[in-house]
Amino acid sequence: MNRLPSSASALACSAHALNLIEKRTLSHEEMKALNREVIDYFKEHVNPGFLEYRKSVTAGGDYGAVEWQAGSLNTLVNTQGQEFIDCLGGFGIFNVGHRNPVVVSRRPESTRKTTPPQPRVT
């Protein structure tokens, strides 16, 4: 799995994310790359302090816990295959559960729709 350059288009980033989301299993190399990518992107673009709080990164800077897929509507499985009860609710889409079959079945329809380009905010 190759890390996308920061200048990658939104379409390329979306395609990369969908490719990962649709996979049921990851090879060891894909898992390691996904862990690094998620942690790096979160650190660069979201909130670096939250990584330590979430225990996503160990004291040595290694992998801690990166969610990979839904185990059920109420559980998450990390990239190491460990399943956790998801106690973080009330955030929009999460109200319907992870990978809710009705929502997932509608994804192909929604990705066919195009939206006009949005202005870039710098």
C-alpha cells in the first residue's frame, strides 16, 4: 500500500479510502502501512494530542490501537484483530451503527452522484 502524497486529489484519496474500507482482511504489510498512515494523517491534519489520549501511539511512537472495521453494529475491530465495544456514541452517522447494512447498500448509489467543485480554502 502506497501512501498518497499530500497533493493527491480528493478523488484519489476517496478511491484509496474506499479500497481499504471494502477489504475484509489486510496483509501484514497493509496493516502496518495503514497504522502508520492513519497515525501520521491524524497527527498532521486533525489533533496530535488526541493520539496520545486515545492510546493510538505507544510511548515509543509505535502502533497502539487503530480501528479497522466494525465487528458488529456496536463493536470495532482494530488492525490487530482485537474486538472492542464502541462506547463512543452520538456522533452523527454512528447513531445507525458501524457498517449498517442499509447505509452500506446505498453507498454505490451515492457515489454515482457528482457535486460541483468546492472552492479551496487556504
